Amino acid sequence: MQRRLISNLKHVLVGLEMKAALIVPHAKHGKLLFESYFHMLNFEFCVGMFSICEGLGSASWLRENDLDGSAAERIAIEQWKSSLARKFDPEEKLGLGTDVDSVKSVRDKLHQDRLGARENIDWHAFSYDKAFTPAARAMRSLLSTNASDVPKETNLTAE
């Protein structure tokens, strides 16, 4: 399980690194992207961040429960989210739980498993402030746990 988690995280992180490299300059200076691209990149950043939180939270929950994942246990969001917070925000100072909720809310607006549950999409929900900012803050919370291992030059610590 650990090998697969690491492989998945690497691929998702590379994508988020690239998205942040486009999102942040556009948000700060504009005129880099078509506005619809900007909103979709914000959304995709949230989807990737949710995936990272789900993977790390699930791995933490499995470890806390002395399981290795080989039985393909279904881990509910409440379970992995609690484990994620205990691991990466144990003193609840970073607001990781709230940021994960915000990221999930953005993800659910277009995610296919919520297709019948929505009426209309509010594209403003994918704005920099409503989508990217909480996702980037969640990323910084995760990275701060092992800050010495984070490259000095990365788009993933952008604010």
C-alpha cells in the first residue's frame, strides 16, 4: 500500500505544482489565463488536494488501526479526516479540518458522484479565494509537518 500511495502522491503533486504555477500569478497579476481556464484550474487543484488528503488520511487511519489495507477496507471520510487532523494538525491551530471541508465542497460541485445532487453550478465557487486559497492552506498544513523535506523553490507553498 505504501508504494502505491507514494506513487499516487508523486503524480498528483506534480500536477498541483504546475497548476499553482499558473493559478497564483494569474490571481495576483491577471492576463495569464482565460477566466474559464482559471476557474477550472482552481477546481482541479481542489480535486487533487482532496485526493492527497484522502490518501494520507486513509493511510493514517489504517496505521492507527493496525491494518495494512490488504483487505481493501472502505474508510469513511469522517474516519480518514480525523486521522489526517491528528497527524498533521494535532493542536487544531492550522484549521486543516475546515480547509478539507472547503476543498470537499468545491470538489463536490462538479464531481461525478454528485451529478444528480446539483441543480446549477456557481462558477464563482471556483474562484481563487473560495477554491484555491483553502486548498493551498491545506497543502501548507501538510507540508509543514516535514518542512525540512520540502524544496525551497516550490509553488506548493504559495499564498
